[in-house]
Amino acid sequence: MLREDRFSRADRVIKIGFWFNALLMAMKLLAGYFGRSEAVFADGLESACDFVALLSTMLALRIGRKPFDAKHPYGHGKAESLSAILVSLVIIGTGAMILVKSVHTIADASYETPQFMAVAAAFITIIVKEWLYRFSFKVGGQLESPAVLAVAKDHRKDAVTSVATLVGVTCAFFGLNIMDPLAAGLTAFFIFHIGYETFRSAAHDLMDARPSEELLNAINVLAEEVPGVEHVHEIRARRSGQYVIVDLKLDMDPEMTVKRSHDIATAVKRLIFERFPNVGDVMIHINPHEEEHEDLIRL
């Protein structure tokens, strides 16, 4: 997949979520306020916080699609992971806000009886957000985009929140008023978990942790199939946004000319690009096969 196609697909997913989120936010705030439901109104405030996450993600994708330059020789892909960190903090902050409000309501016993519009708003939100999650998660997985996957998790968080909200507001609608703030409080813990998982995944990429072993093993096997490559001495990789940057050390015939070894390395790189569209760059070092050599590294 071409570079611009990847970013265009990511942009579309984010923008679809943005506008749906705007409509749901307005609906839940109005239904929660006029329908006298604390849980639904809190759900609306949560959607308002999501605007920060979505706007930051859209900005990150705009930055991340810039090609490498003199100051950023490895591109700008880390902007997506930074955006995912911000999304996770917004998710956790939203959960804390909802939890504090629900505790105060229960402690003060200041309950209200919700109206049917609040119940309907929670139900509609579940349907829309679950669809947005599945759509975003599918595209984010295909692109291996941290930013899109973080937004997908945020949609799932909203769907989970709205399930608990629906249960609480429905029980309160039929007279069990404490269930409305209780549902809002319990939902906060689901939100904390999703925020933590999003943070951990983004921090993993920012710390240059290894991608999946399946990907590295597949690249290893592919490289060793190229004529002239005796052995893959070492393979390392790290993620930069939607792309993976690969470091390869290849063992070759020590009597081979520089030009021949360069041609083989180029063939390896070209083949990796063809088979793995999420690989952004491959840096290859050549070692003499079956000869002692020292790998210099300071890390």
C-alpha cells in the first residue's frame, strides 16, 4: 500500500469517528440534562473529552505523514505514539471525573428519576460506538497504526460505558434511583483499564521495544532465501508510527566484491518492502561468513 493511501485511510477513520462523536456528544448532553440522568450526562461529558483525543490524533497523523528530513532522519511516525499517550491520559482523566461525581451523588443521596429520552440516548450510543470500534479496529490493525488503534479502543471504552449507563438509567427509570450514579461509578473502572492498556501500548513503541516475533521471524526467513545470503546474523526492529524500521546483519562470502554484496543487500531490502508494506526502512550491515568478528555496540 502506498504511503499516502495508508495515511488517507487513517484520516478517514479518524474523521468519521470525530463527526459521529460530535453528534453523540450533543445528544447525550441534552438527553442527560433534560432527561435528568447523571450517568447519561456524564457520558456526554466523556464524549466532550474525546474531542481532545480525536483532535490530537488528527494532528498526529498530519505530522506523522511528513517524510523524513535533516532533523528527523527516521521520519515523524513517533507523533502517533505521543498522540496515543495523550488519548490514554484523557481516558483516565475522564474515568476519574465520572468516579468522583458518582461518589458525591451517592454520598449526598441526591437522586433523580431519569426520563425515557435518557434511556434511548444510552441505547443509541452503544450501537453507534460498537460499530465505530469494529470499523476503526479493523482499519487500524491493517495499517498497524498506534493512533487509529488508540481511537478504536476509545470507541470501545464509550460502548462499554454506555452499556453500564443503559443498565443504570433503565433501573433508575423504573424506580431504583441509586443505580444511575452507581452505574456511572462502576463504569469508571472499565475506563481506567482501557486507558492503562492504551498507555502501555504507546509507551512500548516509544521505548523502541521489539515488534511481534512473528514479523521478525518472517523477515528473517525471507532474507535467508535470497541467493548470496549465508545467514541472518542478527535482526532488530522498532516501530515508528504505522511503520517498522528494521536493522539486519547479514553474513556473506568474505571474498565477495563490495558491489556484489551491495546488490544482494538491495535485493533483500526490495523483497522485504514488497512482502511487508508496514516496513518503512531496512538498514543492512554485512558480516564475513564463518569468520570471527566483533559486534561493536555501546547500548
